[in-house]
Amino acid sequence: MGRLKGKIALITAAAQGIGRATAELFIKEGASVIATDINIELLSTLKGAQIQSLDVTNEEAILELASELKNIDILFNCAGYVHQGTILGCSERAFDISYELNVKSMYKIIKTFLPSMINSKGGSSIINMASVASSVIAVQNRFAYGTTKAAVIGLTKAVAADFIKENIRCNAIAPGTVESPSLQYRMKSLWRL
């Protein structure tokens, strides 16, 4: 307990699933958590955090949030989208949505918050949600998801290499299947087929 006392953490997609579990754990560990999500109603049930509506694909909203916040110590990019299907069943629009949410949102958020993290000189941490379905392993019917999560791993490694001398750690988490509302939704969708 208390391992994150005095740290300020910004978490995306904190209304449910991995983002919410992380927010709850960070709160228990003493962090001041800024929990963001597009689902403000569900997010409002999270106790002990400052809650903020945020569409991670909206650059203006990201910039506005950054202007309101003090420096942050921890940035957890958790927002993501799991598209199901092969390349043949993936429209260009579905691929663009996957890329926008899974990769480009991280680019926008990191680029916005990284300068203040560097200036704080306190040893900041960026955590990006990747997946084992990426450059780690191939998973059937996860073309867009696996492609974009592989890009997250590349993005993470590039930021880590470029800013380690600035006392910034950048890591990716690459879990396998996780019990979450997202998984339940996908499973129900498959049962309807």
C-alpha cells in the first residue's frame, strides 16, 4: 500500500475493464487518479478519482485536458477497440477506426503530455495497452486488432528509446484474453451468429 503516494496518474478508458481495475489499484496505492472515458455515466461510479470525459481521438479535447492538469507522473493509455475478422472482412473504415483508436490516440496523448513529464524531471512512466495479439503472436480473425497492437509495441519501443535519458520509462502491457465487459460483448456477438 502507498507505493504511488504523491503520484498523479492519468488513465484512459477507466470506466470499465482493465482501465477501471488499474484506476482502482492506483487509488489503493495512493495515487491521485484522473480517470477518463467517453462513458461518463459509468465512469462516475468510480470512487476516489477525479473523473473527466475524454474522447481520446479528439485532439482538441486532449489539449484542453492537458491545459487543465498539473504535471502527471503516470500516463496509462488503455483505450482500444477489438475488431473481429480477417483482412477480407475488414473494410477500410473499420481499419481506420482501429488505427485511430488503438494507435493514433496514444500518439496524440503522449505527444501532448510528454513535454511536461520531461520538464518535471521526476521519473515519469508511460504505459501503453498492447496485446499478445500483435507482433507477439498471430490470432485468427483479429487482423485489424493485431496489426494496430503491433504498432503500439513499435510506438512504445520508439518512445522508450528516445526518452530514457530524460528519465521517462515507456512500457507496453501485452495481455492475452482478459475477463472484461469488452470480452463479454464479443462473446455475445459470436453467439448471435
